Amino acid sequence: MKSVVLFTDGACSGNPGKGGWAALLGYQDKEKLFVGFSKQTTNIRMELEAFIGGLSQLKEACKVWVFSDSKFLVSMVDDRSFVSWASNGWKRKDGGPVKNQDLWQRIWELVELHEVKMRWLPSHTKKSDGSFDTNTKNFTYESEEIVKDVMGCLGESDEKRYIFTRNDVVDRAAVFAMKNERSGELDLGLFR
């Protein structure tokens, strides 16, 4: 099974309002950046769309390391909350309807296809001098496993720098997609 890395982010101007999302996929020495936008949406929908947009690009089942700054997305996928929602008629524990059911159903399909490992990343870690705050509290990951699965094949030696620079790329690309109403694949060079 191939190991790939996926960085996702969503952005929204107003909530609801105009929004954009970005997904950066990395495999071996290749990276591809995908974006989308919506004229009327919410921030969480854009976070979910970024996750779907990235995983939907994979043509076969893969082991996927997903990095997101959305604690909600990370915890819902880790806990597989959508399984209990579906068995409960897409209702929450309090009896109310699950928001964004259409997206959660698609996420469930994709998560069943791939071996997904979710990791939360803090957002906006780039400092004014261009460096990154890589000592951010509460940021943890299985460094050796990520290096073995992904980092080595991408030719990166500094895994924290790799992770934080790619996180910055999807952050800026999501805003770009929102402001410029862009969808599809973008040249990664625009955000380096």
C-alpha cells in the first residue's frame, strides 16, 4: 500500500460567506495542489471539502497521513462519529440533525477506502521573518513513523519544517481560491 501525505485547509470570509479550500498531496518526489471555492458556505464545510478534495484524487487505496488545523475534523474522523450518526438516522445524540450530512457521507466512503491517520496542526505558525514556530504547544506526531512512510520518499530531512511549510501553503492557497474563485489544480510554485 502506498503512503501519501495530505495537507488540508478551509477558509471563509464571514460564516456563512464566500469560502475556499486547499488540499496538497505528496507522494514520493511529487506534490499536487488542488483548490475549490463556494460563493456561500461555512468554514467547517470548507474544511470538510478540503479533506474530500484531497482524498478524492487518489486512484487506489493508500495509507494517508492527513494534516489539518481543524480539531473538529480531526476528532470526528479519528472517532468515526459518522458511523454512529448514520446508525442513528443521521441524528446527533441530542436528536438534532447532523449538519453537513452530505459531506460526512462522502468522508465515510473515503475513510473506508483508505487507511487514514489524522494529525492536527496549529494554523498560522509562520513568523514575520519567514521562519516557523515549530515548537508550538500541543503539536505532536509520530516522527519516526512519518519519516519512514512519507518524509524519506519525498527527500526531506527536516520533517517539522516540511510539515509546517506545507501547512502554510494550504493556508494561503485556500484564501487564494476563495478570493479568486478558483477550482482545480494549481501550480505549487505560486505559494513557495
